Amino acid sequence: RAKEAGRNAVRFYLPSMNERAVERLALVDAMRHAMSYSEFELYYQPQIALATGEVIGMEALLRWRHPQMGMLRPDRFISLAEETGLIVPLGTWVLRAACAQAAAWHRSGLGELRIAVNLSSRQFNDASLPRLIESVLLETGLPATSLEIELTESLMMENVDAAIATMRELKAMGVQLSIDDFGTGYSSLSYLKRFPVDVLKIDQSFVRDIENDTNSTAMVAAIISLSHDLGLRVIAEGVETEAQLAYLRSRGCDEVQGYLFSRPVPAREFEQMLRDSRLAALQGAAVRPIG
Ligand code: C2E
Ligand code: MG
Ligand code: MG
Ligand code: MG
């Protein structure tokens, strides 16, 4: 009986394992093709300065228009791309596409918008990253100061000294550096002053709970004052409600990003949004300049 149960267990267990493995393999295979068939696309989400109510930049967010599965968000494929190393060519494509788009918007008179690009651990630990960024900036004509690189705490903590060296190189070029999802990692505050960053991005989990969790509210307030005491800019991500916005404003948060203003949208839509001032109208209602 025990043997039978064991056999049953195996029968029930293996097929699902196989299914998952097959699904992953298929996805990896599809990802390789997706590169050459340009199924990847960047969406853009505006970042708004609270002092002026103006859109001052945007974050580039990767999407995969899969021919069968539809539009996939990064949580479906980024970790797989990391594991297989595909993230390196994919990440290079993201950098180039994001900088080219931002430069095009500069040239078309939409303003000196800043573009924020997410980097994965493999990309960041690649010794040629500074040279790559340098050549992408040269190729696209985007000023280095208009590029912001988003890093996570865990990525920076993998090898602190190497991370600091790379960050210094990027800073020397004029590239801005931000810590994404700040507050969710395990880095100690003492490291913060060693990393040459310009911006902290308050993780959306804290922003989401502003109205109903006093601990999150305290975290948000603390991160804002910490940023300012260290001379850093601070952005709140995941802002969805007027109440969250009001609180962030009352604490002097510099910038906001979230569905309250806009979801990430395709380039053409982002451009349209800026051009027809639909966003400006939204801001008029949602964001009033401080003072
Ligand atoms: P992230 O960098 O922290 O990006 C913020 C995520 O929050 C995005 O999800 C964005 O769509 C979402 N978001 C923005 N505003 C709101 C809001 O008001 N409410 C809620 N609930 N969500 C909001 P997305 O686009 O699915 O990206 C998820 C993560 O994937 C990103 O988190 C980033 O870590 C990663 N990622 C995205 N693009 C790239 C890329 O080009 N390269 C790498 N390496 N990672 C990327
Ligand atoms: Mg990000
Ligand atoms: Mg984030
Ligand atoms: Mg994230």
C-alpha cells in the first residue's frame, strides 16, 4: 500500500513538474525569438514634480507582446531572462531604446525629460556596463544627466565595493543613480552614505498603506526626511489616491509616480498625453504646486 501510495504520489507530482519545466523552456525559447522579431516594447510612466506639477521624466517599463499569450509584464519573464543570461542582450536593447526615445522627445521639443531605466543584477555586474552606457549616450545623443539608472538594494549589496566602483564611474559620466523599491531590501542605513546615489524611490508597498497602517506612514515620513538630510531627491512610486498624494505633499516628497496620474503607456500614447495637455489638466486637479 505504501508503495502504491508512493507511486501515486510520483504520478501526481511529476507531470506537474514536467509541465512547468516545459512551460519555462518554451518561454525561454520564445524569448530568444522575441528579440529578433521585436516583440519587446517599452512603456513609459510619467514622474511628476510636486513643487511645479510638471512631468519631469518617465520610467521605462518593459513589456513583451507575446504572439499567443498577449502582453506580458516583466514579472512573467525577467527572472527567467536573468537565469538564462538573455537579460544581457535584452537589457542592452532596453537601454538603447529608452535613450533613443528620450532623445527623440528632447529634439521634438517636449522638454528635457529624464528617462529612468531599470537594471538587472547581471547587467550591473557586467564590467563593460559603463562603456556600454557611454556608447549608447553617444549614439543616441542623450545627455548623460537625462539618464537615471534604477538599482535595487539587493543588487547593490551583492558586492558592495564593486557596486560602489561602478556607481562612481557612472556618476562621473553625469548619469543619475536611484535606489528602487527603497525600504524593502536588507541594506543597513550605514551603507547608504557609502553609495553615491542621487535618488531614493519609496517602495509602493509603503505608499499603498499610507492611509491605514501607521508603520508604513512612519516609514514614508522617515524615508523622505532621510533623503533630504542626505541631500537626495525622493520619489514615491505607486501613488493611487488623493489621500496618499496629500500626505506625500505634506511631508515634502519631491516627485510622484503612479496610477493616479497615469499607468505606464506606449510611447505614442505618452507623447500624446504630454502634447494635448490631458495630463496637465489632470495635474491641475490632482497636483497643486507647493507654496
Ligand atoms: P519597478 O521598477 O519597481 O516598477 C514599478 C512597477 O509598479 C511597474 O510594474 C509599474 O507598472 C507598477 N506601478 C506603477 N504605478 C503603480 C500604481 O500606482 N499602482 C500599482 N499597483 N502599480 C504601479 P511593471 O511594469 O510590471 O514592472 C515590474 C518590475 O519589473 C519593475 O518594478 C522592475 O523591477 C522590473 N522591470 C521593468 N522593466 C524592466 C527592465 O527594462 N529591465 C529590468 N531589469 N527590470 C525591469
Ligand atoms: Mg523601477
Ligand atoms: Mg519600484
Ligand atoms: Mg520592483
